[in-house]
Amino acid sequence: MNANDLIYCIALELIPKIGSVNAKKLVAYFGSAEGVFRASRRELEQIPGIGLATAHEVANQQVLPQAEAEIRVMERYGIKALYYTDPDYPERLRQCDDGPLVLFVRGNNLNLNADKVISVVGTRKATAYGIEICKTLIADLAKHGHKPMVVSGLAYGIDIAAHRAALQYGMPTVGVLAHGLDKVYPAAHKTTAQEMIANGGLVSDFTSAAEFDRKHFLKRNRIIAGMSDATIVVESASKGGALVTAEIANSYNREVLAVPGNVGAPYSKGCLDLIKTHRAAMIENAEDLERALNWDVSKPTQPKLPLINIDELNETEQKIMQHLQQKGEDSLDFIAIQTGLAVSVVLPALLNLEFCGLVVSKPGKVFRVA
């Protein structure tokens, strides 16, 4: 797409309240985005669903200068725009009626049409249980020889846990943002976002001029669901963005899976409701996802875990490793007692040791030296 065509495509998405469905409808009627802007107001008004207000906005062409400014921002930050007919545009998202006319992307060697794509979503107020499940599920996929592209929203809680676990196991991971790609929100995740650009990337259908707004997060969720073969909900309260993403995925006839949690726990209620009402299948491990998506499991391979020298561990991790090397294996509670550390300190340390390949978890919260 040349620069002139791109200006019109971006401008069309910038028209207030037009929406992706109507934007693509206009392109279909007039043959191109440029054709839409060359149409008369009378011609525009005759298109079903467009209305007088939208026709007026298009005819005034006030968005064209904004589109030109956006291209300058894109050049500055290395952002690429994918038109919905572009071969690099995610095919799964193209199948969705409300997929964006233009998708903005940042990333090195980013393949949005990978053979396997999953989204992992959940509450921003993730518990230790939720983060542990999120990480172990990604680890289990790697152990079964799968390296799907992992999509999430780069938010606090489950989202960032999914992105970081994917990076840990060499899986490409994509963050779908609810604002322009010239910035990263939350700022605390900027370092992770940079790592993702090197092994995956960031995508958005918002321009740099878009203001931060909670309603943008809900709009963003359709891209998370639309890009993926399956959406996995790890933890959610009875209401929240993760459940919205699950509902959208169901509307797209995509697989939805939910991790069961403790009955009565506030951030397990959403997942349990999805399972009880048959809006999601239950997932506990990689095998559940393999069955749901009919993945070929004939040649499982073991992931190559990074080698970490014990001297590189912090004091807490070294103390736990020394105990396990003496005992061979031990339960979480006894590790805490024997090391004199609180369980809340021991558990995240054990998870990190497991991801480093130094510790293996067993049923019943038992851990042993790898």
C-alpha cells in the first residue's frame, strides 16, 4: 500500500463513531478508502446504516490531516499499518465482521498468521494461584513441543504473567493495546514490551491521538479474541474484561477454555460460571488444549530450559535449593518451616526456580530438585 492509500485508510478509521463494520461497508461500496472520500454527501447518505452525521464527517474530510500526522508518528516509532486485505493481516481476525480496517503493529519478524495462536486473559488482580497456573500451563505447552503465539493485553495480573512465561519458553507473544503504539501502558511493563517486540510484538487499532479511556479496553478485547484459535481464561471475577473477551470469542465460534478455581474464591467465580454454563471447556493442562484444538501430538519434544548457576540465585532461592538438595524433595509447607521463610515468600521463589529448570513441582505442592 502506498502512502497516499494509507492516508485514506487511516482517515476512514478516524471518523467519529463510524466503526470497523461501517468502514469496510463503505470501502465495499466505493471500491477503496480513497473512493469513500471522493464520494458526495448525497452518495454517502444513501448507504444503509451510514446516516447523515457520518456522511457529514466524511464529506468534511477533517480527518485527513490527522491521518497525515499519524503517518509521521508511525515513521518515528517504527509502526507498520496492515490494511485488512494485506496478506500479513491476521487471517483469523479478517474472518471477524468487526475486525479493524487497519491494524497497527510493532515487532521484528512478526507473524500474525502463525499455525497456532492462543490468547490468555484474566483479572488484573491475579492471585498467587492464578499466576502459578498461568505459568505452569505455558510451561506444559512447551514440554509438549508446542510453541503457539501467545496473545494477551499487557495489563497487570494474568496478562503480563502470560507474556513473560511465553518469553521464558521462547514462544512469540503479542500484546494488544488499547491505545496508540507510540506508548506503553502500564509504564511498568515497558521493558517486557521491548522484549516482546524482539520476539513477537504489539498491535492496536488505535492511533497515537487516542486518549486513555476504559471503554477502549473493551474494544481491544475483540482483537485478542479474533486473533486466536482459543481464548483461555485463567482467573476472573463474576464480571470483567476477561469474561467479555470470552463472550466475544464464543460469538466468533472460537474455542473458549477456563481454569477451574476454588469454590467461593472471588477471582474463580467467573471461570466457574463459564464452565457451569457450558460457555467454556475446563482446562488444567496442555492435553486439554490439544484435545480442544486437535493439535498433532505425535512428536513431543522437551524445551531447552536456560541453565542458571546456583550462585546467580538470590539469598532466598539459594536457601531453598540447599534444603531441597539435602532432602531431595519436600512439600511447600515443610520447605517454609525448615528454611524459616514465610509461605508467601517461598512460593514465588519456587516458581522462579521451576522456570529456571532447577526445581520440578509434583502433585500436592511437593517440589524436588530437577
